[in-house]
Amino acid sequence: MKTILIWISILILISSCASSSSNSKEKNSIAQVTIADSLAYDTEEIRTETLRAWNAYKKYAWGYDLLLPLSKKGFNWYEESLGISPFDAYSTMAVMGLDKEAKEIEEYALSKSWDQDIYVQVFEVNIRILGGLLAIYDDTKNPRILEKVIDFGDRLLPAFNSPTGIPYHSVNLRTGKTSGNMGEGRGNVINVAQAATYLMEFGILSYYAKDPKYYQAAKKATQAIFDRKSEIGLPGDYINVDTGEWTNDWHYLQAGVDAYYEYMFKSNLLFPDPEISEIWDYSLQKINQYLAEDYEGRRFYTCVNMHSGEVVKRSVSLYDAFFPAVQALHGDLENAEKNLATWDWIWDKYGLLPTRYLYAKDSVEYANSELNPEIIESAYYLHQITGKPKYLKMNYKYWKDMKDCCRNDVAFHAIEDVRTMKAKDYLATYFFAETLKYFYLAVEDKEKFDFNDYVFNTEAHPFKKSNFDRKKYKAYLGIK
Ligand code: DMJ
């Protein structure tokens, strides 16, 4: 009986959305009522699915970085485990009220030693481990967790000791030695996202440690990229950390650049810094001028040459689908809605997003799809910001499709090819941090989690704005 009622409520929601046109009357008209009607069911189901996948990680892969859900074993990124999944999972457990699981992860974090003789990728461990640890501290205020966070942050800092202030690709957690990762002869080259996605975690760490050194390192890296923009105001995509020279002259919003923009905007929401917000305002104008392309009636953000601004490839990647969320949060709803409409259109072609899509050829370039969160994140933001029910409907659809193609007997798995839906033996750590969380928050009660109270890092760890005192942050971060 309950199931029938639930489905009736979803059908009412979907048909209401379909019949309401995109005029202003749509705004707020059905959203509240229908969300309220279907709330209990949806949060419940997503919570149950989260627990199911989490218990599979615990059973088959506890202590490893992540779960291989088809072969049912653990997998590590490096020769020693960092145990990444729990750090990524904590804030999702907390948001879902899974207190026992959250407590277990807090204990696990306390037991973890970072004195490991391994080279770790600074970008990836910053957003997942440092971000995850900060989320635990933000939530618990456990001083022993703060010691762990500071210890981890201190082990990343040597990566920023380069002639340019741009971090090296990898750092050894024990020795502080650094390394590149681009292969023989390419020198210490990294992409823009790896170079300059630190303002949020390092800002929060500076705030809690009351020590500006972290934020200042992150800021220097962001400024180092921005200062090397071309004559038309665009950065490239790959840069030599030692010389500051661009080694590739393409520019886009795809993985490799994406979070550089996300952080120069979002960090200002927690820690307003005029020098960073100026960089964001300038950059956004350039994105709109050079990357936005209307092609056959749809909005794309394309790949251009950083010097000429000419289109070099009509390609988009599923990572770019984070940008409607940023546009909407910035207040540019017109472009946010156009942009997300394109992503939803691509989703409908395949029932998932392929990793890379060539829009002028209407074909897939990289066909894999790995439970990524970006389109869900943007639909969640746009629903919260506009109140339009069509964005909630989108997330229902994505959830249903993802369950159809990617759910197995123990958890969820990635897809090797969206055209065949062949399963891939991989469950990325961000599935716990981001994908499940955004699905859940899309239908969560505003009284339990108010979107307006938080800023999410790029790995969806939520930080409450009111935790950061507007009178103190400048001193703690060293902002003039
Ligand atoms: C996440 O790890 C982060 O959001 C990152 O910034 C890029 N995208 C992946 C998930 O797709």
C-alpha cells in the first residue's frame, strides 16, 4: 500500500512538472506540496541504499581506499592504503543521520597515522581527505580530530615550495619530498585544477588552526595561475610548476580546470577576500565571452585556444556539469538553466552521461561513466535556488536511471560504456561523498538541512557558514 501511495505521489509530481510550462507561474507552485508528499519515501530509500553500499565497503574493502563492487574486494590508489572512502563518506553519514556509521568513521580517523612513505596526489587528497577530515571536525569539534587535520595539512604544505608557488603534483607524506607525474621528459607539469583548487580546505584549515600559512599558500597558487593568463585573459590547461610556462594552450571547463573556478567563487562565500573575488569576476566574464557557445539551439561551454579564443574542439565532459550550480549560486540563472538543460538533454540520449561527448558530431568520445555527481549537484542547486519542480524531477530521473544501470547485489558500480551499459568493477570514493548526498539532499526537509546555510567543497563536504566568524576570519587567514 505504501509503495502504491509513493508511486502515485511521484506520478503526480512528474505529470505536474510536464504540464507546467517554463513560465514564472511554475516557480514555487508545485514544489513545496509535492516534495513534502514524497519526502519520507525518497530520503528513506536513498538512506537505505547508502547503508547497503557502505556495508559492502565495510565487509569487502574496509581499510582499503575503495570497493571493487563486482569482484568484491578492496583497492588502493598507492602501495599503502590511505583509507579514502571513509573520509569521503563521513559528511554523507552525518547529513543522513547515520550516527553510528559517522561515529565509526570518526574513530577510524583518530586511529589513522599519516606518517606514510608514499607519494600522494596533492589535489585528490586535499579535496577528499583534508576536506573529509575538516568536515568531521566542523561537525564534532573534537580537538583530537583537529590535530589530525593539522598534521595532514602540514604534510601537504611542502608541495607548495616551488619557484612559482604552484604545488607539485605529488608529495611524500613522510618525507615532504615532491614529484611530478607526467612521465619522462615532461618535467613538473600539472593541470590548472591540480594547481589551484585549495582555497576552501586551506582557508578552513587556517581558520581552525588560526594560522594564515595554509590559506596564503592556496592563494598564492591561485594568483600564480591567474597572473599567467594570456593576452585575451584566459589561462591554458597544463603548466610547468618550476618555470610557470604553459605546456598546453587549450582552455575549457572540463576536468583539469573545473574546480579552479569553483573555488575562486565559493571560497569567497565563506571567507570574502577582495583579491580573490576580483579574479572571479574577471574570469567569469571571460568564460561567458570565450567558452559559451550556442550550437544548434543549445548552450555548450567549449574548448578554445587560450591566445586566440578560437574553438579548438567541440567537446564537453561530464565534469563540466558542475558549472550550472556555480552559475546559479552566483545569481546567473539564465545561463545556469540553459547550461543544465543541455546536460539533461545529453543524459536523455544515453540514460547516463558519457565521460566525454562531441557535440558537433553527436557522438561519444569517452564512453565510460563512473557514478559522477555533477549533473545531480546542479539539478539540486537549481531546484533549491529557483524552486522549479522540473529540477526535482530531473533528480528523480537520474536516481532511477542510476539504479537501473549501476546497482548490483552489494552496492553500485561504474559503467565502461554508456552505449552498452557494460559494468565496470569500480566504486569511486566520491559516490559516498557526493552522488548519494546530492540525491538525498534533493528531497531532504529544509528544516533538517537548509541549503542556504552551507557551502560545499568540490567533494560535497558541507561547511556551515555560521561556523566562521566574520570578525575573526581575516586575521586567521591573513586577509588584508
Ligand atoms: C570529484 O572528485 C570532485 O568533484 C572533483 O572536483 C572533480 N569531479 C570528481 C567527481 O566526478
